[in-house]
Amino acid sequence: MDKEKYTVRGENGEFLALLRRGGIEYVTSTGISYYIDSEMVSSDECDFVIYSSYIKLYQDYKKEKSLDNIEYFEKFDDKTGIGKGYIRYKKRFDSHISRKEKDYILKRVKQMCTKAGIKICIV
């Protein structure tokens, strides 16, 4: 994916990169990179839904999603005779971002999206 095609740039060097199937990378003017969980939606009210509780440092997001951190297991149901496969993370990586910092990030993301004509709903 060409990241530049899906990037919103701010006036002070910060930017947003709208990621493939969902998620936004927000980079501050000082170069700190965050991952914000989101989904694209098709409605008159918004283009993206942003999950305000899931904001973490981008490096922690990448560690959590790495193939080394994902395990596959199967569970067999004796009653139905059906086996199902599941994936789960071996370890969760929490960035411990303060509420104040999250609020600031969400405020900047909202301002940048509004300026770019992208409608967002924050939940």
C-alpha cells in the first residue's frame, strides 16, 4: 500500500496514515508514533469509527501483531464432532498512555480529519 496516498499532513509536521483494513497511525510533530484502532464505515454520519480506548504506541502495536506473538490452537467439540481453529496473542503489549494524552491525540486527529474532509465518530 502506498502510505502517502492515505496520509493527512498537519501544519506542524504531524501526520495521520489511514491503514489498510482499519486503524490509524498518528505521528506527532516530535516523531512519536501511535496506533489508534478504527474501522472504515459507510454512512452519512462518518467515514471512520475511532475506538478511543485503544490507543497505544505504534511499536507496541507492531509487537503485539507480530507472527512471533500469535499462536494457533484447535478446539474439538465432542458433542458436535466439529473442530475449530483459533488464534490468540501470547502477550498483550500495553503502552500505559494517560487519559490526558489520549484526549489530546483524539483532539488532534479530529481536527486533522475535519480539515481533510474526513468524517469521524469517536466511541
